[in-house]
Amino acid sequence: MTQDRDRLLDEDLASGRAERAFLDVARLRAERNEARRETEALRKELDLERTRLGVLAGLSKAQPDALTELPKLKGVNHQGAFVLLCSDWHVGERVDAASVGGRNEYSPTIATRRVDKLIDGARWMIEAWRQGPAGYGWKLEEVVVWLGGDMITGMIHEDLQESNWLSPTQEVVLAQELCLKVIESLAQHEGIKRVVVPTSWGNHGRDTPDRRVSTGWKRSYEWLLYQMIAKRYEGHEKIKVLSGIDEITRIKVLGKTIRFNHGDQFNFKDGVGGITIPARKWLARLDATEPADVTCIGHWHQYWDMGNLIVNDSLIGETPYSQRLAPHHPPSQVCFLVDAKFGKRMSTPLLV
């Protein structure tokens, strides 16, 4: 048997049949391996496609029917208060357009017109922040109107004596008329139940060449102005005016302490950070004695919101003096919202 097998093998090798058989086997093995690889790739592709179809099926189930009406969200109905900062009106000062490159002009008539625009802007913001038909916003029933000083320009400098439209007493008459218009317009606005009027006298309303500290209130036309306004609303069911002899006025609004001062208690020496650095130092000294949630000042004729410190802009806008100290600011007054839970939420200038 072995001899017969060896003989047949020798014959196959001699004829080439064995070599062809080996090549056929090798080819078949290669084709088998290739088929296995293709089968594995197809299996993986099939698994991936099944996963994609499953995700798409899940997404399609998550989509609401086009005809299904989604339920309306309930309003948060936060209790809020609207705070309007009124300062640096300078109602009797003259600004000629030619003296500030045509960027501004000011007179008692223009001051009156800007106060009317301020009232419209304040009402608009109250409604913008208020709870509307969709159920969003704040329930605004309380308004704070700060009278922050420099409502009049006075005649503390010789050039003001030469250029002002009005004398200090004439300015007081006009300023009172405009302040009453703001207070009563907001008090009569729909849904407002209380208007609180804190006050601060400024540095321009004094009757002395130099500033007074302990007797500043005695020498201020504006302190007299506030006393007359307070007398007018004495016993009023909705309006309360706060006019003391302290340079700093503090009130509680929805449990938050808000502090007011005209803003002339610190100096600005033309630093790179503007008024922010001296203002922060001054604020730190105040908070070390009696902290407040928000402090509001004016005087600097520019708008800054530093979180717990708000600097009001001016109604008068750019003047020959202010253009020496700061970039151009359009005339505006600042308002902000107090949330009963979170405190001060936002602020914005009302352009007039």
C-alpha cells in the first residue's frame, strides 16, 4: 500500500497535478477568510443600523403630536419693586450746542421735555418688567423715586452766574414742578399702591462758595425743595417723602437695604479705572460700618452698574465742564428692579 501511494504521488508530481491542487486549496482558504471578514463587517454594520433605528424610534415617540396643544407654563409671579433714580437735572443751566460740538443743548424748556420722556420711559419699563397676560414677570406695586441732588445748578461758580437761564430760587420753583410731575405720574400708574421718595441734596444747590459738611442741609436750596415736597404729601395715603439732615438716606425695599447719597463724598483724580476705584474704596468704608445691599449715587454724570453700587447718569447731558472729565454720555436716568427673593436683578438707563 505504501509503495502504491508513493508511486502515485511521484506520478502526480511528475504531471503537475499535485501542485495545482495545493494552489487550489490555498486559493479556497483565502476566499474563505475574505468571506469571513466581509461577513463580520456586514454584521457590525447591521448592529449599528439597528442601534440607529432604535434611537430614531425613541425620538419619534418623544415628539409631541402636531395637533396636541402644549400646557401653558405657570407664571412665577415674583414680588418686585421699581426704583427710579432722578438726579443731576440742573434745570436752570444753559448748554449751547456750539460749546459741546453740537452734541447737546439744554434749557428749562428742554429739561421739561426730557422729564416728560423720563415719565413715559419709567411707565414703559414698569409694564415691561411686570406680570403680563402670559404669566411671566414681576408683580410691581411699589415704586421708589429717588431725588438725588443737583436738581438745580445754582450759582456756585462765576461762569454759572453769567450763563444760567434761571436764578436758584427760580430753579427751585421749576424743579418742584417737575419732581411733582414724576411722583404723581407714577403714583397714578395702574397697579401702583405705594411711592416712596428718598432724597439727597447735591453740591450745586448750596448758597456758599465752599461745601459744608455738618451744616450742608442748612445751606442747601434743594433741602428746602424737599421739605416743600414732603409737606405737600404729608399724610398722603400712597406717597411718602423722606427728607432728613443726614447726607445718607437708607430705606428697606422688600427686605433689602438700599442706600442713597448724592455721590460727592469721594474724589476722582483721573485714574485709569475712572470713578470705579475711588467709588469702591468709599463703598467699602460705608459697608464696614453699616452694610447695604445696593448703594445709589449720582453726581458723576455717567452710568455705572457695579453690582451693589449704581451710579446714575444726568438729565442735562454733556456740558462744557463734563466733557473735560468723561466721554460723551447721552442724557438719561437709571432705573432698576428689586426682587423680593433675589434683591437687585437688573438696571437700565432711560434715554431722554
